[in-house]
Amino acid sequence: MAPRGVQHNQALRDATRARILKAALELFSRHGYAGTSVRLVADKAGVAVGLIYSHVKSKDGLLVALFEQSMVDVQYSFTLADRGTTPNHRLELLLRGALAVMEQNQAFWRLSYGVRMQPDVVRGLGKRLGVWTTQVHQVLRGYLKDAGVPNPDVEARVLFGVIDGVCQHYVLDPEHYPLRDVEDALVARFVPRPVHGGKKR
């Protein structure tokens, strides 16, 4: 077990990093990635420029860190899904978990969606964006295949796009978007229903 002083210092470092990334995300959203300097991020986060470089190597590093943060949410939704007791149950938990995680972190996702479509961001992420997308698609394909969904490769792409679209619509107007109703509709659409006596219930 690490000494208390080491744990405290790590907690402070983690809190500083979170503040830096929050400032970067807000500024990238407001001024665009190209229009935001590391100094602007430092000023908004209330830290010295040099401190930022102790966390990331460059402005591109801030961008990568933000998208890694988004993947933490995605991975957590997969963790929730893996608690399922059957393939269908796992698929349902995946759908409900993905929306719950997004709802919990909606401020982050609202800004993140605005940032990730910027051409400079796409260029800055380079091949990483394709790698992350492929990883998510493969996991979704596995869940669908295990649940016996026909053509799981294409259905995984459809599901990926639908979840992404629902999340974007929700964060734009969370007070009026019927998230629970849409969530139930997604489960009804993508989770195969049990078959009894050769007929669907």
C-alpha cells in the first residue's frame, strides 16, 4: 500500500489533470481546437503552462487525453454489460448502461460532441480515431453475435450509430428528450425476444 503522502500527492495530481482537461474541452468547444492555445488552457485552469506539459507533451496530447476520457465511459458501459447472465441480458445492460453513463456525464458529452466533428480535431487524432471506432464496433458485434442477431457486423454499425445519435439528441435538450422511452424502444429493437414453442412472445 502506498504511503499516505504519496496517495495525497497523486490525488492532487489527478485533480489538477481533471481541471486542465475540463478547461481544454470547454475552450476547444468555444473557440475551436485550432483557435485554442495551451496558454489559454492554462489560464482557464488556473495553472502554469509548464504544469500542463508535465501532464501531456503537447496540445495534441490534450486532445488525445480527452478522447481517452470518453473511452473510459464507453469501457464502463461494457463493464456493466458483462454483468449480464445471458447474451440477451448483456445486450440489454449494454444499451441501458451506455445511456446511463452518458446521462451521468452529460456536460462532458455535450461539449465532446461539438469538439470531435471539427476538422482540426479529426486530423489531430489521426489514426487513433479509427482504432477507437473499430474497437467499439468489434465489441458491439460480439454482443450481437452472442445474442444470435443476424448479420451482426452490419447491425453493430447500425447500433453504434443509433446510440451515438440518441446521445447527441439528448445532450442538446435533456429536459425535453424522452430518454427512458427511447431507451425502452432501443431494447425492444435490438435485444432478441425469447422464443417459446417456436413462437415469439
